[in-house]
Amino acid sequence: MKLFYGHIQDNQVTINDEEQQHIVKVLRMRAGENIHVTDGKGKLASGTLILEGKKAAIDVSEIKESLPDFSPRLHIAIAPTKNIDRIEFFVEKAVEMGISEISIIITEKTERKNINIDKIRKQAIAASKQSLRFHFPEIHDAVKLSDFLKGLDTESTFVAHCNESLERTELKNLPPMEKLTFLIGPEGDFSDKEIGYLSDHKVKAVSLGHQRLRTETAGLFVAAWNYFRMMK
């Protein structure tokens, strides 16, 4: 399936401008080839490619709506790493494994505070198309930890930290839930003050095992655990 991103409204389908350039200049596709376009919100249009100069369009033969999304839904709020490539790697792989939302949180020990969210959103779209997802994950703007907690459902929110002196539940012992939110700390982990702050807000702590995991590894561990639950 050759999947592209675009806008679908009623029976009108418009391929995204950047996608059109990719079709014409990079892939050098030919008119009449079969293509598919998703709006990233559960709609999928199928048809054949129309080329008009440097413009690409689709002759629609079918539109499917309300295609099923991944369940259970997973939202990971993760602190950015100093080397941004590691977070970008996390985003790509977590999207492939069906993550629903990603938030970038700024903590006391966060070293990198300038994040190109637009670039991360584009990477999420690319990973969604690669893995044939018709529901793209939501990528939120970077936010301070204290602001992230405002209005959050703490009943389904968990924090993974490395403080072994505090009570933590093993991941495998969490009850089934339709939506989960996990907080993953920065290099050096959440500060004791932040862990206490999260506890005061009824955010429950979980353990990801005996090994100390890097930030992006911890995020991927949770994404893979949730992906495994989807397969059951």
C-alpha cells in the first residue's frame, strides 16, 4: 500500500503539498498508479494517481470512514534528552507501536529546553504512514511538569522513576484500562521534589524492572508493553 497524508472532506480528497512533491520529485510515480490517502483521523481514500505538471491528485474510487484506532490508548509524557536524536528515535518507534499521544515535559533536570515540535510532528506522520496507521498520534507542545498535571486524570496516570526506596508497582500488575498516561523522566531521573509533587497529586509510581534504563529506552519499553497488550 502506497499511503500518503491529506485532507478528506465528504468526497473531496486533497493530498498534502509536501506529499505531492514527494510523489512527483522523489518517488517519480506515474499517473494511474494505485494510491491511498489518509487524513490521520480514521479516514482512508483509495484510488488512482492523477498528475498535472508538478501537482498530484487522486481519482477516488472508495472512501472508508471511522476505521478502528489502537486500544488501549497510551499517552507518554517524556522529558527531552540532551541529544535530541534519541527522543526522535523514541517518537518514530513508539508511533510504529501504536502510541496515541506524546507530550514533551520540562523538568528540573532537563538540559534541553528548546524543542522543534514541528519536526517531531512530521516524524510522527512519516512513521504513521510507514506503519500504515490511519489514526496519527497527537504530539503536544512542550510544557512544564506542573502545567502538564493540570486537569489530568490521575487514576490512569503513572510515573516511572528509579528511586528504589519508594514504593513502586510492577508494570505487569497494573489493572486493564482503556487509556493510560505514563511520565518518563530526564537523564538523572525526576528530582526527589518532583517525585514528592507527583505523589501529592496521586500519580502512582511503577517499576520498569531492575535495570536502569535510558530515557528513550524507558519510553519504548512502555510503548512495547502496551503494544503487546493490544495483540492479546
